[in-house]
Amino acid sequence: MRSLVLVVIACVIVALIGLVAVRSVLPPEVLEPSNDVVGNYYQTLGTIFAVLLAFVVFVVWSQFNDARGAVVEEAKDLEDLLRLARGLSAPVASRLSGKVQAYIRTVIDEEWAEMAQGRESARAAQVLEELGNDLLTLDPAPGREEAVYGEALARFNELSDARSRRLLHSRARMPGSLWALLIVGSVVTVGSMYLFSVKSLTIHALLTGAMAGTIGFVLYLILDMDNPFWGDWQIRPDPMRRLLQR
């Protein structure tokens, strides 16, 4: 949260410096005749930019929730595999359980840090492949063990899909052109506050600072949630940690 506070404070300071500079060149008396025109212009601009910000926040929040859902689904599939492994013969169950636990530890210890950079762990992929190979080479006994084996294969396929979705979300980012639009829109919106004729510098500074701080807060929120596995509100591997503890 310290980074958020610093970003908001920096946005407010820069906006106020710009306000003082503009007022020294264009005093309120010069801007007063155009207050009505500026008010109508700012209302239109503010509405457009507010809709844009709301849309982007909705998109990144939806992606963030989808990434969190993929993590929970992956942990659920791993738990099902561990449970189903107990229905197989003792040596096979022990080997499969060991591979599942090794995969979980590798994801927590290695892959989570890699995902913050949009990468994956080669070791985690290798352990998952070994787990799949072990399942494919099994020769279950007819009856109950064969049924358990079929369920285990289905859960493994779902596990692979959940991991793929998790990695996909770790790489997905907003395009640079959209970031450019957000930054330019923020500068124009805050800068347009300078065009209002407000006799009191204190009131004008409060209005401008509040606008700049709010926009800075929203932009930081978008930046943080755009990468679900990095930042203050990052998704953590808690479901997998709880699974290991159990």
C-alpha cells in the first residue's frame, strides 16, 4: 500500500504545481468570461473519461477474478487427484501422491515468482508431465480400481486445463495503446481544471488535487490488477498451501 500512497501524493503534487504555474499566467479574472463554456466542455470530457475508466476497471477486475478462479480450480483438481490416488494400489498411490505434492511445492516455490514476470517454471511443467506419464502407464485391475483410474485421468486433464488458464492470465496485459489513452485522458482531464475561474487558490487547489488523487488511485488500481500475480493485491497460492498443510 505504500506504493499506492506515493503515487497518489505524486499525482496531487504535480497537479498543484501545474495549477500554480497556469494561474500565474492566466489569473482568474482572465478566465472568468469563459467559465460557462469551460463548464460544458468539462462535463462532456469528464463523462467520457469516467465511462472509459469504469470500463477498464471492470475488464481488469473480471480478468483478476478469472485468474483467481483458475487457481482455486487447479487446487481442487489436485485435491481430487490426491483423494483418488488412495483408491489405487499402495505403491502406485504413494508414487502419484509424491508427484502431486512435488508439483504443488514447485508451483508455490518457483512458478509463482515466475508468473509475476509473465513466465512459467520449466520444473513445474516437467513434474506435471511426469505425473501424466505415470497415470498413462498404469494398468489398473478390473472393477473398482479401473473406475478410480478413469476418474483420475479426467481430473488430470482438468488440472492441465486449469494450469494453462492460470498461465494465460499471468501473461495477459492491457495493450500499450489503451495505456496511452488512459494517461493522456488523465492529463487532459486534470489539466482542464486549470481553465476554471476560481478566485480562491485554496479552493481551486483542493478541487484539482482531489481530481488528480482520485484518477491516480484508479490508474494504480488498474496497473496492479492488470497483472494478477504481482503488486499489492496479487493472487497468492493460499489454496495450494492449505492443501499441502492438510
